[in-house]
Amino acid sequence: MIPVGVWTGSTAVLAKNKRINGPDRVLAGMNAYKTLAKSVCAEYLLKRSRFLCYTKPVSNEESAAAFVKEISAKHWDARHNVWAYTLREGQRARYSDGGEPQGTAGLPVLEALRSRGVTDAVVVVARYFGGILLGASGLTRAYAHSAGLGMEESGIMLMQPCVCLRLTLTYPQYAHFERILENLGGVAADTSFAENVTVTFDLPDAAQDKLLQALAEFAAGAKPEMLGSRFMQGGKQA
């Protein structure tokens, strides 16, 4: 699967035996981060109360707010709809207790996100009251546990900064390049076969030097063109 991202850079050309020209500028402010792998719904039952935890990876406050509205409307009959989200955008973090006693619901959900280092994510917990009061400490533990179950089922993945490159090679060089790219954790986004092979690919920023060393050995003179930068999935963490 081609990693989803936003092109942020300009064009630059690789000089032989040098680090790819431009990434320090292009990748400025781009740091690896952890987010949720997918949207899920996890159920938790405690003393006849039913907690439904919905999770979703998001990229901005509008998307987070829309998800909160969607789940709250879906569970309009729930006693409480509690939510929290964290975003890289502006380092924003917000939560709501959804009518539960102050600090017993939304904040534990937010802390569940923070304790796992997760950002660009929203969690909504709908609670159907079962008739047995849980007390302040019981509510805090229940909402934290529910959020944790949701994130466990969703999975946490690392998003790492990468450079987006285009390279033209001969067919024998390309056969060797495919193995190198896989070993370096890169991903081909597009490949064109003509007189030569032109491949557009994403490469983890940290792997640039190793790529240059490999090119010097089997494709001297090949000059990758930098198209920009974005984030790519670096592997499931939990």
C-alpha cells in the first residue's frame, strides 16, 4: 500500500557521494510520532454498565469534532458520551466528561492517549448506565480501561518522516535496487518501464546515507531527484 501523506518539499538533485540535497530544510519540524492504526469499537462491561469505546486516527480538529458528533448522534440514548483527542496540529488536546462528575471521565481518556504517546487520534466512550453507581474512582478506572481496550484493539503505529525520491536505472541496476529498497524500509510508489526503469519511492530519512553508499557501489552516476517529504508507516507498535 502506498503510504498516505502530503507532499511538502520542492525539487532537489542528489550529488554523488553526498547526503541527498535538501532534506534538512524539507524535513525541518518533521518528527516521528505514534497514532492509531485503524478505527474500532471495543466493548467493556462493568457492574451492568456498558462502555462502548470508539477510536479513530485523525489529522485535524475538524475531523476529530466530526467523529465526536457522529458517535454522540449514534448513541443519543446513552447516559454519557465522553471523549478526548490529541493532535500534532498546534499541540492541541481536548476532552469532555460528557455529564459525568468533573475529571472522572474525559481526563482519564485523554491520559490514556498521552500515556501511550499517541497523537492525531480521537476516542469516544458511550456509557449505558446499568443502575449501579461506580463512584468517582470507579468511573476514572472504568473510562481509562475502556479507552485502553479501544487503543489495544486499534493498534498503535509509528509514523516516520521520509523523503520522496525518483530514480532512473538500467534494468540490471533496478533488479539490485529492489532488494536494497526493501532492506532499507523504503516503499515504491510508482515504477515506469521503458528503455530504462524510472521508480518513484519513499525512503525513511534515516536511511539516506545507506542508500547513497549502495548506489555508489552498483549504480555509479545515478542521480535521485527529491520530490519532497511526507510521513510513512514505520511499523505497528502495539
